[in-house]
Amino acid sequence: MNPFNSRLPRLDELVEEVAVSVNINGINHAVMMATPDDLDDFAIGFLFGEGIIGGNHDVHDIQSTSSEQGVVLDITIANRCLAALGRRKRRLAGASGCGICGVEAIEHALPELIPLTPGAPLDPERLRDLRERIAPWQNKARQSGALHAALALDDRGEILACREDIGRHNALDKLIGMQLRQPVQAATLVITSRCGSELIHKAVQFGAAHLISLASPSQLAVRLALKYNLTLIHVPRSDAPVCYASPRALDHVGEPHVPSY
């Protein structure tokens, strides 16, 4: 008896993953593996997260070209942003031979950010059915089951938008990029993936007041959320929401509280 499922999914039922080359003013900056949807949003969110641009206004043009090898994003940014990027690259290159390249690399990976002003409180009752409300927004995940999602909520806890990607960082970059193109940005972000320190960093850099995760955060994620005044909430599958970090609800790491604003 064959222990494997006899029904093999068709290739078009599986999630698509391609190499995305990010070119800035004609020069390659990075190659990322991503799901080839909402790539304009990804370009803006990725460059914002890298500290290369300060917002959508710094991006003058995005051209996308697809081939068998992947997708090339040719992005034209403001000259001042390009000059600042050049100075940063020269600074990192100059430090590589002086014995502190490891320090430079760590500081570049998690640079210091400005602490957030504590946002308006969240009503935990509006989060209890969040998992059920997210499902209809995950159009591609329903088919393949292999995609992370990032979502934006309004002040009432209603879902405004969703972006999906095979990479959890990419999903959040896409959502942030989309939000940066709106006249008003959402204060509450949701991620369906595990919550690591780099996602906290992206949320703080964007200026979100709250980050909600459907999976438990890491210790470093909680410490960074506390450091930067980001409210960090975990919504378990079958229990009440847990607030791991909040300017209002938690004094130190190690004592998660159910939000009671």
C-alpha cells in the first residue's frame, strides 16, 4: 500500500517563486527570492526597509521586466537618496579591512531607530476572531497553503489590505510599500508568520503603533518592541490575545499580559 497521497497537485496549484533583481538607477543592489505579485509595492517597501528611501515620494519610476530567469525591477530614486546610498556603501567597504567589519555588519543589520510615540489603545475583543477574518483575504494561500501574509487594520480592527509572499519579510515589505503609497497609513499591522526581530524593526521603522502576530515572538523581538514603544500582541489559535510588549501594559520582559486597555 502506498503511504503517500495519490493525488499530486498540478504545478499551477503550487506557489510561484522567482528571483527578483532590484536595480537602483541602473545598478544592481540585491537579488531576492519572492512571489511575483505586487512587485511595485515590494520595491518601495524593500527600499524603505533598507533605509534607502524615506517614502514613496523618493521613488521616481519603477519598471518591471520578466524573463525565464526571473524579474528585474529597475527603480529610479531621488539623486539625494542615491548619493546617501553611495556614501553608506563606501563607509562599509572602508571598514572591512580595519578589524571592525563585524561590528559594522551588526549595526547595519539592526540600526538604532527613534522610539515610537505610544499609539491609541487596542480593544482585545476586536482581535478574538481575527484569524477567521484573515482567511478570506489570503486568496493565494487558500490554493497553495505556502504563503505568508501581512495585513493592515483600521482603528476599529477591520482589515484594510493584505499582501502575500512566500517570504515573511517580503510580505511585510509589500504591505508597507502599499501603505506608503496611501494618503493615510494604518497604525496596526498583522503578520501570519513567526515574529522575529527583523519584523519588529520593519514595523517600527514604518511607524506602526501595534504589531499583531499569529505566532509567538522571539525574546529579542519582545525586547526590541519594548525598547521602541511598539505594542506587540500574539493572537493564539484557541486562547485570548497575549500582549508581550506595550508601553501601557508591560514593565519588563518575561511577564506577558492579556491586553486590558
